[in-house]
Amino acid sequence: MTLCEELYFEITLTGTKSNLKKFISYLKSGELDDFFEFSSDYISYDDSYEGAEGDAETSVTLSTDDYGIEIDEFDTNEFLDVFCRAGKELEISGRFYDIDDEEYSFKSDCGDSYYLNARRMGMFNEDLERQSDEDDD
């Protein structure tokens, strides 16, 4: 999916504090500058993050807080290929949307370098539930 004009996102990263620290360093290093300029302002740490030990599980949220990033075009698939490969050691879920309310939701499980379209996953589960209900009747 390609989003245009202004990009908004909300992404939750869950994993060990040490893996989250590595990933945040990656984000701050400029590796995503081909897509948009990343800012530390997008990072919100979970309340338990500061006190967590290196191997303790915690989470971080990346969000534009309703202030869009100006873009010409943003290819969600191209971005997520890079983003999820770098965050392979984390559980990642989130959504992107643009000024026209075009939305793309995704999920990437810990240990996977790929992502799934969350909308399709929901539709698939709804279809299975519907079929199961019909079979029960």
C-alpha cells in the first residue's frame, strides 16, 4: 500500500530491554532516512522500561502523536521489509495512515523478519468463525 502527503503511525515494540535498546539505536542511526527522518520525539517508553533489567520484557511505542510527517509517497511494504528485518528479535505491531485516512495495520512476531497484514488476519479469522458458526447450526 502506498500512502501520500502526510504519514501518521503508531507502532508498539515489545521485547527484552536490551533488544529494544539495540533497535532504538538503529532507529536513531539514520537507517530509515530513505523513508522519512526519524525523531526521538516519536519514542514513548513504557513505565516499566527505566527500571527493567536487560533481559526483562518491556515495550516502547513509536508514534507521530497526530502530527503528520510530510511525504511524497510512502510504500508500507518496502518500509516494513526493512523495519521488521531490523526488529526481528521484537514483537512488533502497528498501523500507518495518511491524511486521507488510508490505513495499513501490520503485525510481526518475535523471531520473524516478515510481517502480516493485520486486516487480512482479522478477515481470515472472521471467515473461520463464520464458517464454524454455520457448521454448528
